[in-house]
Amino acid sequence: MEVISREYVESELARYKTPGMGVGVIQDGKVVFAKGFGYRDMSTVAPITENTQWGIASCTKSFTATLCGMLADEGYFTLEQPIREYLPDFQMYDPVATKLCTLKDMLCHRTGLGGYDAVWADNCTREDLWRRLRYLRPNASFRGLVQYNNLIYTMAGHACEKVTGLSWDQLVQERIFAPLGMNDSNTSIVDLMKSSDFAQPYWPTDEGPVPVDNWNVDLGAPAAAINSTINDMLKWLQFNIDDGVVNGKRLIKKETLEEIHTAQVRYKLWPWDFPENPPMAGYALGWYNDVYRGIPVYWHIGEIEGYGTMMAVLPRQKTGIVLFNNLHAPDVLIQCSVMDTIIDNLLGLTPGNWAERYYAQRNNYGYMLGDWRCDLMGVDKVKGTSLSHDLKSYVGEYYEPGHGTIKIFQKDDGLGMIYRGVEQPMKHYHYDVFKVSCIKMDTLVVTAPLSFRTNSRDGSIDGFEFKLYPQVEPILFKRSK
């Protein structure tokens, strides 16, 4: 049985202009495949090994969900218990969510809160984010809509910190990494950069991949910050296959892990509709719960700047598969192609011609850089308009309690902005509206309108509305200085 051919993977790497990919498969407790293809660093043509470190991004969420389950087993809380009962300072904007929200609600993305990937800031702590929750307006009713949310996962991890007095990073290290022997895994970009064997992340352009700096997501670690290897992630998948037992020792109750793997909600995930792999997916707690050709599978993807990860467990076949690649996009297409082909090969199924079928979807799902750009301007530019005030009238600091402070300053013959410690390009659009570009939010690069407003009493500039998110109404920042 051939797990997957080198020719297949290298052909896909060439097709998608992807520098490298790591592939690992564990079956019946034995590693049956652990290989690298392409390069972890194109400048040095350094190869990929089974111990090359990669950012696993949102595959981190399965670790946070498991940590919550472990603490629930020990009586710190229950997954169905309202958070406010054991952490009275928990508060969301919606009073119903404040009263009823549980860790299970957080871990399956049904709090009513959408997006908010613009709240991360270098001078912010997880406790700061915890207190900012109360100012973030929901865009859906509590438990009324599934909305993938990194902030909420970070808050689930912070709840673990608050009840134990230990950092999420320490809890993951002591309760998961150490007992599983995941010795080459860590929870910080600082630790990743110390490694002599980590994959250089790349960004796609029309001319080919270009290297990018590793993105520091340590603040949002419970949602996306774990770095790991093929060998270590296979240990993690085997732990899940073995119902939470490692080396004869149970780390989490079987029924708790079963609940973590059980779908709690369902929503449309994919833009395609293949009969073998339907677009509707169940979301469990840190895992998707799905079927492939009628075979139960739980899995997750992870995307972060320059890295893509996909992991899957076929529980009945006692099989786990992990894929890594070091290109920001189109990681999902190449991963789905390789993953589905591996499953077909392992189970002796008729080949699904996945390479061609997924490639045909390239215009629907993030094929090149432009597909990862999100333009929220919304209206056509009205030509011949000008600002209502002189530039100095707009200069100052503007504050919103959920997002912090934005500084507006005069720059040459226009205005500039500093938000989250980063200077954002800002260009006059029309009237008192500016076009702010290159706003980094998770895997998206956003262009958004910023509309200044005047005080009705004296006509001075006293704030602005900033349309930061597709699914959330513009955020009102008021002048503070």
C-alpha cells in the first residue's frame, strides 16, 4: 500500500507554487509515513524533516478544548456550567450571553460574537481582552448563529488560566506536551525562532512565493499559537485515537473526550459540493466532525500567515493524518487534495481525482493573494469632494473601549493612523471618509472605510466610525485627546 506518491505531492506543490509540505500518517499506533517534500527554506534549499517545526494555527483549538475537558474532569467547572457562576467578572455585551454562556458555547462558536480579529494589540493582555468582551456588540443572538471566533477561543483559554492561576502555556506544556512526549512543540513564536529546524513561512505573489516574518500571535495563543512537528502531531492524533490514554495513563475521561469530538452545531463550510465530502460540516469542540465517503472523520485546519495545517482522525480505522505547508494560500486546496488522496489510498477506495477537482475550485477559495483581501469600502468614490475641515482638525487620539486607542496624525499633505502599534496606510476617499488599507486580521488583509463625524454643537471633529468587520456594524471611536 502506497500512502501517497512523491510524484503526486510534488506535482501539487508545483501547481500551487508552494515551497514545501510535511506529511505524517499513524495507523494502529505505528507511524507508517513521515516525510517532507520540497523545502522548508527556499533560500538555503533546506529539506523538510519529520522534526521540522511549523505553526499549526487553529489546530491549536483542539488542545484548548482538551485542556478545558481535563479541568472539567477535575471539578474546576463543567463545560455546560455558566461561566459567570465560577468567574463572576465574566461579562459580554448581551446580558443573556453574560448569564448563560458556557465554555461549550465558546468552544463551538455560538456566542453571537462574530469576527473581532482587530482587537489584538501588542500592549494588551488576555485579561484586558476579558474585560473588553463586555463592549463588543454581537451581530447575532446568543446560540443563534455559528461564527468562527479566535477571540472567544482565547477567552476560553484565559478562563482556564483564571481558575488555576497558571498560564495557558504552562497548562498545555505540563498536561499535554510533557506526558505525550511532544518535546519539539511549543506555544510561542519566540521559542519557534530558537529552533534550527523551522519552516520559513511564505506569502504567494504572481511571481512566486516570497518570505514573510513569523507572525507573533502569543496573545491569542489558546486560539492559534502552537508550533509543532510531524512526529509530535502524530502523538497528539494517537492520543485522540486512544480515547485520552498515553502509556497506560488516562489524562482525560473517555466520555469527556467523546463529547469534545461530538458535533454540537452544523454550518456550511466549503464553497464546493462534492458528494463524497458534503459542504455542511459539524463543529464539535476544537474539531470538525464530518463524514468522508460515509466514513466518520474528525479534523481541523489551521491557517496563519505563511503556514497551513490540516489534521484528521478516522476513529474506526484508528488512523491519524497530519499535513503542513509553508505558504499562506492556497493551502486549503492543496491540503484537501493530498488529504483525500491519502484516505482513498489507505482504505483502498476508488481514486477521487482530487487534484483536478480541487484545482477547479481555485477561483472560489483563496487561490492567490487577491482572494485573501477583503474590501469593505462598500460605496463608489464621489469625485470632486473635499474634507470639511483643515487637516489639523482631525489630528488626535480616538478611543473605543472594546478596541482601545487609535492615533490620527498629520502626514505630509494627508493623514496617517497608528493602531495596535502599526502605522496603517490612510488615504482620503471622499467627503470626510478615508480609505484605510493593509489592516491585518487573522488570514485576511482588510481595506476599510473610516468616516469622521462632527459635533452637532460646534461642528468640531469628535469621532469616527470604522467599518472593520464584514459581519459587524461600524465601530464608533470617540475623540479622547
